[in-house]
Amino acid sequence: MTDTPNTPETEAAATGDTPPDRLSINQRSPFFQQDLLERGIGIRFKDKVRHDVEEYCISEGWIRVALGKKVDRNGNPLTLKLVGPVEAWFERPAADADTDEG
């Protein structure tokens, strides 16, 4: 216990409920984070909740969605980049958040 309110633990807890600016479900992407994806990410794009998002960027305002069942020659899904307002949230709280409160 410390008297200073801005410890790294409190800063992490404050930002723990905010998804990253950019996240991808592709394991080869530098923006892939398995632990965050396991919590579930909700995406609202142009005031509609989307469940088919492959990658998103909040600051640049775009999402990538798969183009049907089409794949490239390496077996990766072909994607479209859609531009518009993007909102993201976690669908489940962090597992360590329950232990911190107790």
C-alpha cells in the first residue's frame, strides 16, 4: 500500500477497461494480443454492432472485414477496409480485476 495515487498498478487498472487503439485477430499481425481477445471485444461501426471484424483502428477510424469466403494464395482471408466511426469495448472484465477488488 502506498500513499501516492498514481502508481503503475492504479494506472493499469484505470486503463484496463479500455481496449487498445488497434487490434487484430490475425496471429501474424504485430497488433495481435491473445489475452485481450480472450476477454471478447465488442465493435460498433457506424452505429451498428459488428461481429465479423478482423482488425480495427479507433484513431484512424476504420475496420477490416472478411470478403465472404474468399482467400488469397496463402489461405488468408481477403479483407475490405471500411472507413467510419469506430467504438470498441471489452465484453468481459479482466480476470485479474476480480482478485484486485477482493
